[in-house]
Amino acid sequence: MSLNTPMEPESTEKQQPESLPKPLGPGPDLDEGADLQAAPLPAQKAELLLEQKPELDWASGQHAEPPGAMESQESSSMGWDSPLRLSSTEVSQKHRCQTNCLEAPLSRAFRWLGWEVGSHPWVFLLVPILLTTALSTGFIYLPKDEEEDLEEQYTPVRSPAKGERRFVQGHFTTNDSFHFSIFRMSSEVQFASILVVSHSDTLLEQEFLSEVSRLDSVVQALNVTQEDGTPILFSQVCAKNQGICVPSNPLLFAWQNKKLDLKSITFPVYIQNSQPVSLAGTLGGTTLGKQMGPNYLLLQAKAMRLQYYLRTQEKESSEHSKRWLVHFLDEFSNIEESLALKMMRVVYFTSLSRQLEFEATSKTVIPLFYVAYFLIILFSIASCYRCDCVRNKMFVAVFGVISTAFAVLSGFGLMLFIGVPFVTIIKNAPFLVLGVGVDDMFIMISGWQKTKLVNSIRHRLSRTYLKVAVSITITTVTNILAFYTGIMTSFRSIQYFCIYTGTTLFFCYLYTITCFGAVMALDGKREVACLRWLKKPDMADKKCSSLKRCCCLPFDSLPDELEADIHPMNLFFRDYFGPFLTRTKTKFFVVLLYISYLIGSIYGCFQVQEGLDLRNLASDDSYITPYFDVEEEYFPHYGPKVMVIVTETLDYWDKDARQKLEKCLADFEKNGYVDKVLTEFWLREYVQYMKDKKQDINDKNTFMKSISSFLVDFPHFKYDVNISSSHEIISSRAFIQTMHISTSTNKKKMLIQFRDLAKNCEIPLMVYNPAFIYFDQYTAIIENTIRNVIVASAAMFVVSLLLIPHPLCSLWVTFAIGSVIVGVTGFMAFWKVNLDSISMINLVICIGFSFDFSAHISYAFVSSSQPSVNLKTIEALYMLGYPILQSAISTVIGVSVLSAAKAYIFRTFFKIMFLVMVFGAAHGLIFIPVFLTFI
């Protein structure tokens, strides 16, 4: 985002227009063309030495001299009697506040570029258009039907859980066609899930279970027909244990087999045929009675989970399972309607749901881009509209928006050409680029309108570039740097978003100083033609073409070609807002307001939730939302079952080794996030087995020889012991049941504590569950955010020292960046926005915007020649208040349409950008101007 450069008079020859207010205080004489002396941004020092000469009169058509010769003549003719001479105080301030080791050569380069663009506008217009056309062909590589891997894009690249998963896959096998066990799987499996909620107090009734059984039967009867006409039955794709499909619910399965007494059920473990059956996670909203051993009598249960696991290990089975799940999603509404369920509420979800809903949601945002485009065009026209028919820039503003669209096509096309993956979150980028990109257009138009009509086109454009191009360059560099620092994050989606957006902003900048400048030059020719037409004394008697009359709309008024065009908003900031803000009472109120803002922000920072809730990848009206709502309400107690893995060879027959291992496992069971009743460990069972057999478990040969018979009697432990060909147990695992981890904070704490317990054990241990891959985002998000913010802030600090080198300015920039980041982070919590990979992007973005808003105001203040701090503040606001407001509004308009999106991922982008703009503009227009007066 670029801000305006100081507005200054065009000529040392013209008198102060009568319409402008009188000077606010001592300083350069306004009658000598100084106006309110601007706080010079980069390139202004060179501009003060540039005395415009009427090189090309619009009537004579004579050619002007090149910029080098022009500068030489002007500089050699300037003496201390020149109207541009500076007071000693002003000169000393400029020497003290500004160095030009970088800005001076940049200013000369841009002045030359402006001359060339003005001399050859069609070249600089057509070349970017041709470049855009060529790069746009990269959209042929835009993925259409390719599925986006949510795990790959929205979980940390260097997630420890991904390494743990590789270990589990390399050391433990599974079999989902004969010995399926969900918590023994190393990765997520295909499944369909149905939650039923009783309308009565409990579902432990014969009538209710009968209705649930009917639902279960209809679901298992579903089949989908293949292209060749053969059906895919549920029995063909279901995961099996001991040759039968895994029951959807153990309690329902026992009831269906007439082996269940509803009055004697214990929870969380129910003993059926002398075999323990875990009900944890299968029943919700439970009410427990008296304790019966390690369990409790189950009095009531409000909800039940029906889980249909499908086979995924073989490629063909996996494809069939996906087809069956898609058919399940298509038919479930019809099933619910046909059954006319009266005693229950039903919600559903599948392993494909997040992916399918995410893809469907991303398509809904495309029409919003056209709305945003239309709104930005309207705002641009309104901002650039003038009643002066010659200087009116409505059509130029429209092309400015079009050039931003060119940048989107070029940036995206180039990235697609070189193979940077395109993920859904990147669809947010055009809204941001559209809002930010037009800011440079406003600055270019503002600089052009402060040139004289009597000068040549190339001279006017050269002077415009001299005044604004360095400022545009500074803010573009800072914004691009802010985005490219995001490449360091551990989240692929953020990396790709930052690459696409940063590259597109570069094209925005490139097209602004080339093709948009060329359009301004061509429009300058229209100004000349229009002015000639209006100046004709016998205009009424002449027949003029309708095209010329159209070009001179909206009014046939004759402007003063020597008069600067001062926007009324700049006068508002100078004559009303600035004086009001510098009153003592106002300052006191602003300080109180900032203290309140800071207290609220810091409080909010401690309330913000971490991590991306994967339900938020779907739209608000998706069937996923009520499913997770029911799960949160009735199934919050139990979490996933976690593997505790012995990663190295261990002498299990050695008593000391077993004691050490038992001690570590007992430490896990003492943890507040573990239900020790549900721990499952093959070695404990094996020890009891050997005792029952009256065999010596401490003898190695006896220990190893008896394992095979033990695994025959307890087949579910078969996949928990990895015995090598040399008859050594190279790894094994136990399982602990987690609980009370429904919130992201508890998930993070549980994960950290489990890994610490494993690390501190004398036996080499590892903990793992497939869900840990998503839990790792909770531990990585803070680290990534802090690192990105620090690196981006340091980059902004270096840029501020190099391009606007004043120590005080750099300090205020750093202060503003930190203050805005704290505010945005804190108010995220109040707006129900998590700190996740989506919001982390915006926190990086706000660094660039904080720099833009604060750097220019603070530098304008410290560079001002006004004698008092209040006048310095008023002058800074006069020069930069309206551009800051304009920049904030244009960006908010660009992303505002996302507030109407049905998906969290897009709505969050709007919320954070809105906070960034509001707080950034508040710092630039209110807080920093007031705080600067205390210096």
C-alpha cells in the first residue's frame, strides 16, 4: 500500500491562490510558492531544486529539453535570490533528517523513466499488455479437478507427528480386512459417522434402540453401481474383524444379538461374554450411578455414535470405499426422510466430508471477486472525480483498476507457469491485491494533478515520477518483504499464498510505473485537446465533434492551468482535524483511549484460541456444522487413544527393564489427560498369561517361545509386537485413552506433556496418534507467528533506516508495528477468530501496513520546518491524512465482500484485514500524531 507524497505548489512564480487558507504559522512565505511546507518524503529534496519551465506550450507545440539539460539549466540559474531558497533552520533540518545515498539516484532514475514513458506512451502501454497476455496463458495449468490435500497444506511441514507416523508405518502392520482396530491404524481411514440424539432423557430403551437398529440396517444395505453395472455392497468395502464387518456401535450390536440387559450396563467398560468392551466415545451425554469395580453403572445416555469403517489398505478397496461414501452422502437425506425417525435427531459426517465441502465452498467466493471489482471501480471514480472537465480522471481511475487486474493475471500466471501449487486460500489474494494495488494509482494521479497544464506531457510525467515514484517504491518494497517473510512458515498454504501475493504486488508496482503512467500521458493529450477547445473564443460558432465534447465532460469549464489542484479533504485535515487533535483536552482523551485500547488488546491476546478447526473449512450451512456441534455437546469427554511405543530393542524378560517400562506407563496414567481404566498393554496381559501358565517369564527362551501361543489366544495384540527374524522384539506399543481435550489449549498441553513424559523415560518411548498431525499446528502456530513477525519487523526497520533514514522515525515505525500487531491479535479473540494459518497470514500483512501508515506520518513530522510540535503534526496530517484514509478505505472495500462469504476461511480474512486497516489508520491519524507532540 502506498501513501501520498507531500503536496506542494507547482511553481515558484505563481501566487498563493486566494481560495487557500492562510499559513498556520511561521515558515516559508506562501506568496513565494511555498504553501504549507511539506514534510519531504524521499525524492522531495531533488524536487525542491527543480524549477519548472514552460518547455512546451500547448498552443505552440514546441519540444522540451531532456531532463538532464533541464536540471542543469535550472540549477545553474538558481541563486540565493531564487524564490526557492530555504531558511537556515530549514536547511539544517533537512541535513539533519535526511540522507540521500539511495533516494537521490532513485529519484534521478524515476525522473528519467517518467520522461521516457511520457515520450513513448504507446510502447509502455502495449508491452505490459502483451506481457500480461503471455503470462495469462499460465492459467491453463490451474488445477481443476485435483483434490487439495488438507493435511499437506494446513499442518506443519516439519510436524513431529509426521516423523512418528513414518516410524509406526515402518514397524507395525495392520490388516483392515480381518483384524481391524481403529486405534492401531497409523493414518486416517475411510469412514461414515452418524450421531443420534434421543428426544427423551435416555436412549437406553427398547423402542429407541429398535429405531436406531432400523437406521443401521438401511445404511448397511446401501450399495452403489459401478460403470460396468456391478454393485458395490457395504459388506464388500467394510473393515472387518474376525471375518465380520466391524459393528457400528458395540452396545447396539450386543442389543441386536439379544445379549444386553439395559439395566446392568457399566461404563466406560462393559463386560460381555467375559470380554471387556469399551464404550468410551460411543455413548454421549451419560449419567453414571454407583461404582462397580473400576467402572460405573450406566443410568442414562443421551446420544450414540454409529461408526462405519471402510477398507483403505488396497488401492481397489480404497476406490470402492470412496464411491460408497459418496453414495452415502447423496442418499442419506432420502434415508432419513423415508424412515421418518420420530425419537431421535440425526447428524452425519464422513472422512470425505471436509475435502468435498472445502472444494464446494471455495467455488462460492469467485462471484464475490466481481462484486469487489465493481466496488473498487466505483470508489476509484468517486475518489478521482473532479468538476474540472480537463483534470477529471474518472477514466484513468478505471484503467488503474484494470491494471491491477492485469497484475493478478500476470502474477498468478507466472506462478502457475513455474509450478507453484495453487491452493484454495490463494483465492483471497485478488481481493487484497485489488484493494492495495489501486493505492499507487491514487498517488500517481495526485502527483500528476499538481503539475502545470502549460508544460509538455513528458515534462509533467517526469515531474510526477520524481515526486511520487520513490514513495511508491518504499511502500511496495515493505509490503512485498512482509509477504515473502511468510515463506519461512511451516505451513504450505501460507507459503504459497505469500509467494502468489508478493509476486502479484510486484506486478502491480511494475504496471503502475509503466502502463498506468502511459495512460496518464495519453490522458494528458486529452487534457491539452480539451483545453484548446475550451479556450477558443468562437467555440459556440464552431462545430465540434461529439467525441471532443464527450472528452470534455462533465463541465465545459475553463481551469487555471497554473493552479494546483488541492483536494478538499487535505484542507479538512489542515484546518479542522489537525487543530482539533492538537488541543490539550483532545490529547488527554487520546492517551486514555490508547491506554484502553492497549489493555483490551493485551487481555484479548491471552484469550485467543490457537489452531485451525477443520470444520471451518466448510461453509456455514454445511451438514458438517451440526455434526460437530452435537459431538462437542455430547462427546467432549474422551479423545483419541494414543500409542505409547517402545522404539528400540528391549529385554522384556528382564524384571528391571519391565519395572522401568511400567513406571513410565504409570506416569502416563497419572497424567490428568489419561483415563487409566482404559489402558491397553500387551505386556501386562502377557505377564498375567505366563503366571496363569505357571511359566518363568524372566527366562528369555521361555518368554520368546510362549509369545506365539499368547498371540493366538489374544489375536488383537498381534500387531502390537514387532518380532524380528532374529527373534528379538525390536519395538512394541501400549495404548492410553485421552480425555478432557476438547479445546485447542488442552490438546496442545496434552501433546506437550505426553512428549515430555516419553522423553524423560529411561526406556526410549514415542507417543503417536494420527490426530497428532493436526494437533501439531497448535504447538507450531505460536512459534511460526512470532518468528515471522520478528523477521518482518526487522526487515521493515532496515528499510526505514535505508530509505527514510531518521532514528526517531525508525523507532516510531517499530512502536507502531508492535502496537498494531498486539491490537489485531487481541481483538481477534473478541471477534471469535482463532490464531491459525489463516490469521497468521494477516498478522504478517499488518506489519507492512503498519509501516506504511506510521513511517510517512512520523517522517513528515520530524522533517517539518514548522517551529512547534503542534504545527508539525498539523502539517503532517495535511500532507498525508487523506492518503492514509484513502488507502485504508480502498483496502477495506477490496476485502469487504468476503464478509458475505459463507466460509470461515474467507470471512476471517475480511475480519483480520478490517482490524489491520482500522488500527493501522488509527495509529497513523490519531495516536502517533498525538504522541509525537510529546517529544
